Amino acid sequence: MQQSILECLQISHSVGIDGLYNSCMRWITKYFVKCWSGKNFARLPAELQKACLMSVVQSLNVKNVVSVLMESDRLLWSLPEVKWAEQAIAVTEELQDECIKFIVPHFLETIKSKSFLHLLKAQRMSRRPYLVERIFAAIEQNITVTDGCLQFIAVDLLRSQVVYKEVGFASEISALFDKLWTFLVQSFYAVRHTEGWKLMKPQDQEQIQTVDYWWPMRKWWKNLEWLRCVFQQAG
């Protein structure tokens, strides 16, 4: 079936039958794991392979992005390490990158989906939970004033709700929580004007504001302690 659809996609693209092309693309997008796993996808021109990738990327939303990420992982494991599969592997890896890129600014909405809980459970059973590691690393590396508060709320939910505690990753979640907390304290005067700030718990807002007040003093005290140690060693 997927072979015929891929051939039909290529023919409709060549002769400019847009309606048929769009119908084929919708089917390929829905069943991309089946379609991308065979030699027929590898034989498509690079332009059409890219179009297939972008169609899946454009279909991403907070409800399906984790499922697509997990399906792409399943696809990667199924592809053989042979020459014809190299391009399919590259396209699939790019899809994973796009999924994670989408999750970062939509993390709060994403963790509320059943798929995210399923991902945590599946990754807990994995020898190396690299998908969860990549998501957390991407959030840590891309904390912004705009999204920082929302990401903090999301990670706080992961820390506090029993349903998430039971699936593990406590140390990774706590480490990410600390990174976000530090960022919000250091960027208090900027983040307090964001929409995400308004959604935070009042007690968290108060604590961040209080810590921000004493933060310069804390840094000064650390410098003083460092100078004291230097003088002691010199003496």
C-alpha cells in the first residue's frame, strides 16, 4: 500500500496534480513510520523526502508531538544500517530534533498529555532514556524570559504530582527545577512582566522576589569568603 502511495506522490508531483498530491501527502504524514521504513521512500528525490518531513513537522501539536517522537524512535530502531537507509535515518533524526524543538516552548501543555506519561514509563524501562534526557537538556539550554516561568510551572508539576513521581527521573527533574529557579531569580525583573509569571503560585513569586533581593548580597559574601581563603593561604 505505502509503495503505491509513494509512487503516486511522485507522479502527481511531477505532473502537477495538486489534489492527488495533497491526498497522498496526508496519508504519508499519518503513516510516516510505515512509509519511511522502506526502499521506496529512500528512492524519492531529496525534495520530496524533505516535503514529507515538513508535512509531519507542520502537523505537530501539544497532543501528538510526544507520540510522533516515540514513533520516530521506533522507526530509527527498525531501519537497517545499510546504504539505502541512510537518508531515511537522517530524515527521521531531523524529525526528532523538530519534535524536541517544539516541546521546549510548549512544555507545560505537553506534560499534560497521556503520551508524555507513557514516554516517561517507557524510558524508565530503557537501558538509556535518551529521549527524556534530550528533552530536559534542550529545556535547560533554551531557557528564555518568555518561557521560563511556564517551564518552571511544568517542572514543578513533575516534582509534585504522585503520578509523575512513580515513574522515576526524580534527580533529573530536581536538577532541571534548580536550573529554572536560579534563572527566574537572576532574571526576576524581566520575567515578572511575562504572562507565565501571572500563572505561578503566589508563594513561588514571593520566594523568588525575596531571594532576588538578597542575591547581590549572596554574591558579595561568596567573594568575601574567597578573599578570606586567599589571605589565609598567603599567611
